[in-house]
Amino acid sequence: MSTSTKDLLGDLLAGIISGGIEVVDLAQPLNEKTPVMQLPEPFVNTGTFRYNRLSNYDDNGPAWYWNDFTTGEHVGTHFDAPRHWISGRGQDGVDTMPIKNMIGEACVIDVKQKCQENPDYLLTVEDVLEFEREHGQIPEHAYLILYTGWAAYNDDHEKFFNVGADGMPHTPGFAPETSAFLARERKILGVGVETVGTDAGIAATLEPAFPSHYYMHEANRYGMASLANVDKLPPRGAVIIATPLKITDGSGSPIRPIALVPVAK
């Protein structure tokens, strides 16, 4: 390792220790109250998070506390690998994706106000271009993060899913043409959202259905859902580290992503 590389890594660690670089937790708590997407019949739903207490310094284990748990790959703050969707069939799983793709710059587009006015808001290509005019083109090896304010509803399932009289959830996401643009015209790693999945609640009615899943995974890109603390990230400059479990043939995994954010002096 060269001296300059040692200095670079040393400066990074020193910044984290001193507080010059803030480490932001982007994960929601994972427990038995975690909201989980529900599909209509006849589709099979993922399991929720469940604890099985093994011992708690008691007769079952007098000197230790531990648990079993069961959960789905796509429960809580989680990672979507390309093989999760039919368009990405045969592409990366969480066990085969390149390790370096777990780290990338965060480009955060703020549409919170628009989502408050319209919970079905779909990010447009013009939204992306407007962001780029102010902050520069979204670079290669970045995650585009959609800041909608939806993380505030994580503990209120009624607001989080926002199911209308039509029986459909009304939550924000990406317009089909925007997902296609990001997948084909920008070399991003993928997208991240605060909602339960990377598509809008009305995505089943769009063409193609669930366009973020369809276009992102077709292009061997990734998704992160149910993110927290997105409001603590700047539009550019933060680095996200998101490491899914190395599940053999896994389509996704719960994650605890973090962001490294330079603190302004």
C-alpha cells in the first residue's frame, strides 16, 4: 500500500473519529412492527419479522442472551438485487454482485413538498435534469436517493401505506420514463427510497407495471427501500455503504446502510 493511500484511509478514519465526517444511519428499526408490503390474492406474501427468544440469562442459557428470527428478504430497510424482478432474471443476486457496488455517492433529489401536495407524485425526467443543472450531472457509480419525507410515517402504518378508497396504496415513486432514463442514460448503481418499495403505490397501473423494478433490474442495477434519515444527507457529496447479507441465490436482503457525510466547517 502506498503512503498516499495510507494517508487517504487514515484521513477518512480520523475524520470519522473527530466528527469531521458524520456517520448517518439510514436504516429503520427492524422488529415485529416493521411495515411489510402486502400483495393481493392470489400472490404469496413475504413473511414479517418474527423473534424466537432462545435464552435470556435463564435456565435455557444462564450466561447468554440470544434469539432466532425469521424474516423475508424484502422486509424493512432492504436491498433489491436485479434477479428480484423478471426483467433481471439471471443477473446479479446479493451473493454475486460486485462488492464495490455496495459503495457509491448519494445524489439526493428533494421532492418532499411535491409529495405532500400529491402522495402519488412520480419523479419526472425534468426533476432529474433540474437537479443536474444545480448540482452537476449524476455521476457514474452513484445511488439516486428520492427524498419524499415518507420515512416520518414508518411507525404509522395507515399513513405509510396510505391506502385509498380504491383499495390502492398512494405513495410516491418514479415515472416510467424517468426509470428508463436513469437506467439507460445514467450509469448509476441504483435508486433508494423511503417508501416500502422502490415503486410508487400506483405502479401496478403504469406501463410497464412497476417501472423502477422493471428498468433498474433489467439494467442490472439495484434498489434500496424503507430508508431513514434521508433528510440528513446533502444533495451531493455523501457516500453510501449498503451491504446486503451474502445469501446464496438471494433476491434481496435486510440491510443497515450508512452514509458518510462531510460536516461543513
